[in-house]
Amino acid sequence: MKAPSFSLPDQTGTIRSLEEFRGSWLVLYFYPKDDTPGCTKEACSFRDQATPFRQAGAVIAGVSKDTVASHRKFAGKHALTFPLLSDESKEMIKAYGAWGEKKFMGRTFEGVLRKTVLIGKDGTIVKTYDKVNPFTHAAEVLKDITAGDNAP
């Protein structure tokens, strides 16, 4: 399935689009909120694995509904060197199926789901990761990308 197109600002205000990543694997990870414990762990795990991802021909990009200013602060605080895309309208988040019902402390509400979409070099969705564990997820995705000819 072809990945939905997008055009969103990153933490520097630079507009990023799906087309700019063509020719590379794109690890598009959706997360609920900047600078919260699970989201910080997931982002830092991707940061810590940046070199192996780059060596595998992969680009990492995070997406949440937080503002560009929030992303800038989050990226600066944690030395995140990959794009964090701001989707305040939630259009892209919904297009990728990363918006839905959540439960927290006995309360049910709608929000950004922790989900990752692996997009192949040709712009097609290769694999979707639902129910992401922020502590082990970066290693899981990297393993799938580097699995050789049988990669997802």
C-alpha cells in the first residue's frame, strides 16, 4: 500500500514531505506528547541507534500533534538529531491510523497512538507496528530493516 503523502514542519520550521525521503527506508514513528517519560525513552532509543539506522539506509522521523516550538525544545533538551514533525491538525496522524481511543487512569479519550510505520524506499508501507514498547522498539525496527533480502 502506498504511504499517504504529507507536508509538515519539523522542529526547525523546515517543511518535510514524504517525497523527500524516497530512496531511503523511512521509520515514521507516532508518539503522544513531547517530553513525557515513554515518549522521551522512545525518542532517545532512536537517537542512540541513529548510526546503525543511517548505515542501513534508513531515516527516522517522529510525529505528534505538538507544536514546532514544543518539538524544538524537546529535540534540544534530548539532543534529537532527526526530524520531529508537527501535525497540529492531526490530518497526517489520522491518515496513518495513529489516532484513536486510549485509556489512562480509568479515563477513556482520543489521542495519538504510539505506532510506527516502516515505509520502503519506493514509498510503500512495508510494515506497521502497533502496541509499541518504547524501551525495545528502535532495536526491533532496526532488526527488521537489516534482516537482508527478507526484510519486511
